[in-house]
Amino acid sequence: SSIMKLVSSPSDVFTVQGPATTLAEALEKENSWIPLESNPTILNRYISNLGFDTSKNSFVDLFSTEDWALEMIPQPVCAVVVLFPVGGKVMDRRNEMHRECHEKMVKGENDSKTNDNGMESNHHGARRLWYAKQRIRNACGTFAILHAIANSPISTKETSVLPNSWLQNHLQQSSLTSTPLENAKIIENDQSIEQYHREAAKKYASIQPSDQTNDDDEDVDVHYATFVHINGYLYELDGRVKDGPIRYGKTTQRDLLKDSCAVIRDWMKADLDEVLFTILALAPNHDD
């Protein structure tokens, strides 16, 4: 599943209601990392280095959004990560769906609301959503991974996040009560995660980046996002979306894969000739 168009658009920060800033302004302010390949072997090595025990749950390829492919994946999954094309009909449809979700939230058509910190506000004692804004170019692979793990079921984190690891320390420091911008700053100021990302992007890549090019400035036209289940709702988490997180509707942990694929399938239908999609699930291992 390695699409070597890789990740994160330099993008003029993705928005629902129009650009938050210009492309030039965004790039001038941003640090830049090496694009990360969408490949489960690479991502599993990466999260293992961060301190996630992949003997119980790991990233696996999803080969289609059709039922036969979903039935191949052990469930319930912890999260779904999608790599999708930036621009064109697919992005137009995604933005349209985001607007629809946002309008429903504004009208109060759902029975709970997400406050400015990206957290559920009407669920007493409920799980809170961990969400970080992305202000580092080509870092969306790492943000997708962190969104997937941080919002996994509590039982998964208790058994799979290793003590004294980078991941455990990060989740403690970047608490569920932190704002998306505070979470972003913690990542931006952490040299360790940048080194882990760089190692995954260069050392483990199936096609080695050329030493003759400036990899950090690579112009890429695909981007990562993550789908998770929190408090009975399906969320899309993308640190580039101005009005994120995006809540699509009700789901359960058991239905997370099916409902995430329904959204992705809607994006795909916007341009049936587009092939720059990969889908991965953070799923229980077969032998569990």
C-alpha cells in the first residue's frame, strides 16, 4: 500500500469556510518535515519506536471500502487512517461534507456539542477528544498516528502504551484538557518526535528519498486524516482543518471501520478516476 506521492500538502491551511491564511504566509511560518510513506510496515515500526506495543494492535492495509475487504480486518478497530488526494473533485466533496457537518452543529441538530477546545461538552464524565492543530509542513502522517493512538479505547492505551516511553510521556504532557493549539506547540517544540518521524520517513522507506533533493520541501499532493469513535460519534481528525474536529454522525467502536469507509467512499465517488487513496486500520492482531 505504498503510494509514493506520500503525504501532507503544503496546503493553504485546509478550511471549511475559506482559507485561514494565505499559502505564502502559512509556509513562511511553518517548519517542514520529510513526507511519510503510507505503508503499514513503516508505520508499525514508527509507533513501536514511540512506545506502542504492536503485538496486540497494529496498522493493517484495507484494500477496498467494500464489505469483503472490511470482513478481512479484525474488529473492532481502534482508528482508521486515510491518505487522500488534495485538490480537485475529491477535496471539493470533502469540503462540502465538512460544511454540512458544521451547519448541523451550528443549528444544534445533534444532542451534544464540541467546544472550542475540540472536546465534548455535554457528556458528564465522558471521554474527551484529543486533537492537535498541524502547523508543520509534511507532518500530517505523524499527526494522524497521534490522533489514532490518543483517541483509541482506554483499554487499548492501558495495554499498548509502554511505560516510560516517548508516547506515554507525550500523552501525559499533552493532556486531554489541553487545547489543540497547546497540543500543537508541544509537538513543535519536541525534537525527539521530529527525529522519530525522520527515521521512519528515511530509514524505513521502501523507496529511499534522494540525497540530491531537499526532502523537507518536497511538493506532495496527498494528505492524511484519521477517523475515531468518541462518545458515540464518528469524528474526522485533521489538524489542517480550521473548524475541526469534524463530527459526521453517530457510530460505535464496532461500527467505526464501516462508518469511516462510508465517508471515504463518498469522497471517492466524487472522482472515480482518482487512485491516490490508501486506507489503514489500527486493528487487533489476528492471533489475539
